[in-house]
Amino acid sequence: MKEITKKLLEIQKKRPVITKDWKAIYWKYITLDNLIDSYSDILNSNGLLIYHSSFDWVITTTLVDIASWEQLTSSITTPAWLKAQETGSRITYAKRYNIWMLLNVIVNEDDDWNGANGNKVAAEKPLITSEQLNNQLNKVKAMVDDQKEYPLKPKFMAKLSEYYALDESAYQTIENFYTTILF
């Protein structure tokens, strides 16, 4: 891992600033195309290749040093129960976040969705308690059990963020709920 680590250090020294270039309903984000375009010259000049693969609902991104064949990987599991469009979105999301993890990408204007939601400062809101969060997740679970339409994770989180500050524990609980309990 010695050679690939040296090259990653060089990339971090030259890291480009990436601006969120796409606006969805509740937030802004960086598209996969923008991310790849921003890093392709730096990766190529350092002899690094990125490719994606999938197996059994796991999207894996591999960073390869073509001189030494050293590799680093990052993986995200996609739920099997998603509809086709949701699956495509989740795959793109997984590729984007895998690249972020491998290259330690830092995004400018990162307001944790607060600006996109019209929120001033997350700290002005009360921190959601475990009990409050579990009550909200149980409502979503009941919708799923009754085979009713339920809010997807981004909409659910945006709605919660209108009323509560979410800490790392809340984010992890929501992620676990949406990726494991629902399918």
C-alpha cells in the first residue's frame, strides 16, 4: 500500500474545490459526472484508475495504482427491494460516495442540507431524542407494513431537519433503518 498511499497524498495536496452543481427538491449535491471530471486529470497524472463493480447488491469502487497494482476499495450495499429508478439512483449515489471515501473529497458549501431546507442553523433546533426518532421511524415502518406509500430517506430526513437537529447517532439510526429493516 506504500505506492498508492504516496499518490493519494499528492492528490490531497492538489485537491480541487468542487461546487455542488445540481439542485434536487430539498438539497444541492455534486453529480457523479462533476466529481469524475474534477478528479480525472489528477488521477490520470498519478497513474490511478477508478472503476466500479457490483455483486449481490453491493456497489464497489476500486482505486488501482496501475504501476504497482495496489488497490483500495470502498463499498455500499444497495437494498434489493428498490424499484428500477430508485435502484439506478442508489447505484449513482453509491459510486459518488465511494469515490468521496477513497479520495477524501471535501465539498464546499456543505451545510448539511440546512440551507436547502431554508433552515438557518441546525443548532437552533432541539436535538432529536432516541424516543422521538423511534416514534417517527415506527410511523414509516407502519406505512411499509400496510403497503402504503412511505417517504424515501432524503424526504424523511429533510422533514425531520425542519424540526430537529440530527446528530451522528440519528443519521446512523436512519441509515440502518432504511438499508436493513425495510427489506
